[in-house]
Amino acid sequence: MILEKFLSFDDIQKSLENGETSVTAIVNYYLQNIQTKAHLNAFVEVYTDSALAQAAAVDQKISEGKAGRLAGMVIGIKDVLVYKDHEVNASSNILKGFVSQFTATAVQRLIDEDAVIVGRLNCDEFGMGSSNENTCHGKVLNAADETRVPGGSSGGSAVAVQANLCTVSLGTDTGGSVRQPAAFTGLVGIKPTYSRVSRWGLIAYASSFDTIGIFSRNVKDNALVMEIMAGPDNFDSTSSKKPVPPYSELLHFDKRVKVAYLRETIESPALQPEIKANTLALLDKLRKEGHEVEEVEFPLLKYVLPTYYILTTAEASSNLSRFDGVKYGYRTSAAHNLESMYKKTRSEGFGEEVKRRIMLGTFVLSASYYDAYFTKAQKVRRLIKEFTENLLNKFDYIVMPTTPSTAFKFGEHSNDPVAMYLEDLFTVQASVSGVPAISIPNGTDEKGLPIGIQIIANSFKEAELYAFADYLMDINQA
């Protein structure tokens, strides 16, 4: 059994149906691969025993004809998603040793359909970062070029699929943390509509932005996992009650559509020339296929990034106040009273980037600056959301580069937080607006590094988004 020939979950299922392999053999293959490629540092912890036990149980179900829809799929989960009786620490020293007492809804729904959870994946601490360098577990290496970052914050999740260490993986996307790593590693990565997937069991960064996304090699696998994960959840009052379409069965695309692209993204001085060329080439292909492609202006683009960082740091300041050394996680041994215990625990437990964002958030929420920053940013967020939705009422999709550059070298932006934040320039619009967006591969640059292109659709239009993304990947390969 050679798993390299399996380009999709369909291939795995066919081999299982034909008796050519077993779920246990598939899990063992991935476990061996994880060991061979351990230097990439994608996995924080490998669940060898529980994964093999799950695999044996699924093999038994297959023999009885009772297996779920994901039998044979091996999944890695980002280290911010909880899994009962397994450690989770959001790649932060402040949660070292914390074992979860329950399983995140999104993860549980996959297990219920007989997916096997193989381990937890490295990420930027609490999801804060664009390079996977802000982690207590050490940086993750990009398998395309090990001197370069895999993107963040879900860098480990991206590399796990890129390096064939699991079939698909779960990440989280607050401002681009699935789409940017997907672009840097040549994968399909989706951020669903806010509220489409339950956040129950996701360690919060910014609660009004956080979404659980998926990395895969192709669109169909991604769509299948999303249709199983998505839907209402009594544990999450913000989850939508809208019905979930069978995304993986709705990928047929045979219509003419209207596509907008933003002039400000194409003309951005930050945009790498090869990414610009590949984006324009794909737009030309769409025109030749008979679609209506139009340049539009988005004058609010320059306000999207500051709005995002004001609001997310404010929410992070509030959410991360629960990590205080009292109830769980790390507690300093150098405290002499309650106040020093709080201060020292948080100073020692949090990394530099997390502390920076907590302080920024605390500042914008302070009485003197609340109206000047936080309230104003909320108003600008509404304008960005309205502008984006108006565009998506006139056009079926917005298409733009996923990132301004391909994967950059380790340390390149480490001493310049603003340069690092600018890596999110093209992904935060969808996050601020709450609409779904997907990144798919769009060729490589002259160094052979993957380029991504991003497609945005209106809220709850994931079915249309997946179908168009699958179509774009087909015409790109033609």
C-alpha cells in the first residue's frame, strides 16, 4: 500500500472498499511519516495510542458495514482546539500541562463520522502571529523551503497536510490564519462565514472574529469536512441555525458569473510582482471562459488592518484575562502575595507578541481612549462590512491575492511588528466583514514558492464558494 498515490480522500475510500488497505495501515503510514519528518516541528504531540485504538474501532465498523462518512480520514487539530483527556496549551507556556475535560464540537462531529485524530499541531501562541515563530514549541518549517516560514498562526496545521502527515487538518482563522498559511504551502484553506461552525471548545483569541477552518489538498475533501463540522450547536449561542447544504455534492459549476477584483490590492506597492502576474493571468482566463470580470475600487482598504488590530487586541485583552495562575495552567513560584502572583504568572507565562497585544487591547479599552479607538473601530467595521456586502450583492465573487508576498525567511519581520501585521493586508477584509473566503493554489514564484489566490463570497454562500474554487483549480491546471 503506497499512500503517496492517494491524492484525495476518495482514493482512500476506494482502497478501503476494495480491501487494499485498512484504517490501521493508513494511520501507521501517517505515524511513520510524522516520525520521519519530525524536524518540520508541525506536531506538538502525536496521539499514537488513541489514534491506533480509534483506527482499530473504525476497521471493525467497516467490517460490519456501519462505518461513518469519514472512515479512513486522518486529521490533525490545531493546538487551540480541545480534545477530551488530551493536553492543549495554545502553544503557550501559560497553559503547559492543561488537559481538557471535553471535546470541541467541531472535533467531536468529525470523530462521530469515524475520522481519526492523530495529534495536535503547532501554532502561534493563542493564534497571534503570521509566521508560526511566536510559539513555546519552536518554529514550524515550510516543507517547500525549510529556511522559510509556513505562515501563521495555523502553520503546523498547514505543514501537516503539505508534508503528507495527515489527510486534512483543522486550523483557526481570526484574520487570515488559515488562508495565509494555505497560500504559503500550496494548499486549499477556508475561513467559513462567522457562526457557520461552532466555536465551542476553541480557546478564544477574538470572539467576534474567530472561526474554525480546514486545510486540504483539494476542494472536495475540504467541502466534505465542512459539511460535517458546520451547523447549530446548543453550546455556542453565536452559531447559526441555518441549514448546512451538502457542500461536497454541489461542486458542479456550469454558469457564467460576475467577478470583482480590487484595484487597491493589484496596485499595492507591497505586492510581489509574480503574485500580481499570476493573479492577472487567472483573471484573464476567467474572461476567456466568458465570465464578467471587473476592476472595482475599495477605498476603505487602508482602514481594514487598523480596524482589525484595534478590535482583536481589545477582545484578546478581555479573553486572556482568565489566564491568571489561579484556576489552571502555569503559576509562578516566585510570588509573595496575590498581586505579585498575577503579575509574575502572566509576565512569565505569556510570550512577547501576546503581551504586546494584551497591552494594546487594554490601552484601546481604557476609559480615556475607548471612544477614540474602540468605538470608532466598531463604526468603521460596520462600514467595511456594508461595503463588502454591497459589492457581493452586485458580484458573485471578489478575487484577490491571498498574501502580498510568498513565504518569507525566518526572522525577516521578527523585529518589526508592523511589517508582520502587513502580511494580513489582504485576508482581514473577509474577517472584519464576517464573510467566507477560501485560498487556493495559483502557481509558484521564481524560487518555486507557492502562490495563493483568495476568493470571497457573501455570507453562508460556502456551497457557491467551494464550487467556484474547484472550477478555478480546474481551469488553472488546464
